Amino acid sequence: MSEPTKEELLARIDELEKQSGAKKSGKLEFKIGEKGGVSVYGLGRFPVTLYFEQWTRLLDAAGDLRAFLEGNKNRLKLKKET
């Protein structure tokens, strides 16, 4: 098997960068891990992983969480939208 040419390598790099950029589109992805936890990808650098009961407790408290966030918005660090 011969070594890839410089052009082939550059084309592959471009292809991988396009795929990487697509993943950073803000789309959330959900996956089930080996231990049965549900991981959410796309929120930050690392996934957030919780078990079923934890997710349901969090979702049940969504209204309280939104109210808390709005009530403390002036104290929170906010990302500037570009």
C-alpha cells in the first residue's frame, strides 16, 4: 500500500474539518452509555451524563430552574452571541 500524496492528505484534512464544524453547530446529541446513563453532547466541551431518574427529576424541575436562571441573570456569566 503506497503512502497518500500531499494533496490527498490535504483533501482528507478539509473533509475532517467540515465534519468537525458540523458537530459544533449547536445541535444536541443523545447517547446511552455502557452503564445505562444518558449523555448529552453539544452543550460544552464534555458531555453531561445522568441516569434516568436524574434526568426525570431535572426535567420535572425545569420551570423552577428557568425561574432561578431569570431571577439571577444579572449574576450569571453570559456568552456573547456572535
